Amino acid sequence: MPDYKLLITATAARELAAVGTKKDRQRIVARIRSLAREPRPLGSQKLTAREQYRVRQGAYRIVYEIDDVERTVTVFRIGHRKGVYR
């Protein structure tokens, strides 16, 4: 089965650049890359009010959408758990 294509919005890219430490950024990038192989990994949850999913990486959350027809994963938000859903 071929991998999904990863797309990251400009907003998510800015939020990633603003993450606290380099080590946290590296872990988040690794988690995003793993979404290409498995877009619904163990621990991911579908958000109730939207057609989006979220996955945890430490104290940070990655909010993304899956398009199974186009085989794409689009990352919309990356942020600390206390403010990412606002």
C-alpha cells in the first residue's frame, strides 16, 4: 500500500517553528512523517465537531485531516495542548 502525501499549511509551519525546543520540534516532525505511513495510528482521535483528527506528541497536539481518495494528510494546527483547540 503506497504512503499518503503530507501537506502542511502555512499556519502549521509557523506554529512548528515556534515550538519551544529543538528536540520537541524534531519529535513533532518525526510524528508528522509517521502519519504518511499510518494516518490513523494507535492513540489518534477524531475530533467531534470536525472531520479532523488529532495525535499527541508529548505536551503538543497535531491536528490534521485525512483524504483517503486523494491519499493525503493535511496538517492544520500544531500547538501546546492547552491552546491548540482555540
